[in-house]
Amino acid sequence: MIRLGAGPPDRIVAVGAHCDDIAIGAGGTLLTMCRARPGVRVDALVLTGGGGEREQEELGALAAFCPGADLRAAVLKLPDGRVPASWAEAKAAVEELRGRTEPEVVLAPRTDDAHQDHRGLAKLVTTAFRDHLVLGYEIVKWDGDLGRPVAYQPLSPETAESKVRLLQRHYPSQRHRPWYDREAFLGLARIRGIECHAHYAEAFAVTKLTLNLGG
């Protein structure tokens, strides 16, 4: 496996359409980066779920997934399942986020995600963060839209297990869902690990990447 490494970043942006999207799609990667760079700044934005139980779950989860980080998180109150109908509000939130940080890595949904909220947010991110490395995370779901990712972050077994424990601990409102279990999360991580010669991994789509191989 060919590896290109720039080292742990100093500034990270993580965005999700719903509470738990970031943790499911990139929780292991967040743990890896934050553990490698204590004090890293993480700006997190979630478009829906604000004002209730889901917001409290999300804020607690993000704090756990970003240990030792300078975390700045916001959970908005846009209607779940109808983010495209709130395009102006979503766009304003993403642009406000862009205006206050200059990240080295952006974690966001994939632009071809089957869920309209994920897909809409992903397209907004690529217009606001035009010159940034945007990693599109994947979320396993009924739609069966998992594709062939091109970028992988290997996860240590400890990190993969920590991700699953934190998902179960911090999102009690989701435990009733038939797919929300250890087997699903570790199963996908194991498959992505096989694809990059690791035991576990998270995988990402990358729409544009500039190389600097000359130093």
C-alpha cells in the first residue's frame, strides 16, 4: 500500500447532517488525530438535532471522540430529512464555519451519499472549503450505497474498539436500531482494513487532491 503522510494536523473541521454521522463515519480517525496531536483545534458542525436529547448526546460524544482537543462544536435545529429545503440556512452555517477556521483536514459526508441530507451538506462543503483536503466519510445504511473508497486511515484494534464503545455509550437514543451494533461497525472497519493491509480502517472518498512530491 502506498502511503502519503503529512503528519497529524493542527486544525480539523468535522461536519455532519445528523447527530452521530461524524462519529460513525470518522470517529476512529478523529481519535487517531487527536491522540497524536494534543491541543489540536477541532471545529464541528451538525445541521440537525439541536435543542434536545440528540444535541446533548452529540456534544458528549464529540468531546469523547476528540480527547485533549480544543473542541468548538455547534448543533443546529434544521429539520431532519429536509436539509435541502433549508439550503440557505445550511449554506450560511457552512460559510460561517469556513470564515472562522483554516483547517488542514475537513471530514464531511460523501458527495454521492444516498441520503439527501448527507449529499446536500457534502456539496456545500466542497463550495466553501475549495482549497482544502476534504475526506468524504461513509455511513453504512439500508440504501446500500457503499462504494470503492480511495483513501484509508488504518485504525489500531484499540482505536476501533474505542470507537464502538463510545458509539454505544454516547448515543443511547440509537441503540434500538437493528443496524446500530458492534458487528456492523467493526465489520465495515475490518473490510476496509483488508483493503489497505491493516486490521481495521476507516475509508474516505476524495474528490480533489494536489500533490507536492518535489518537496
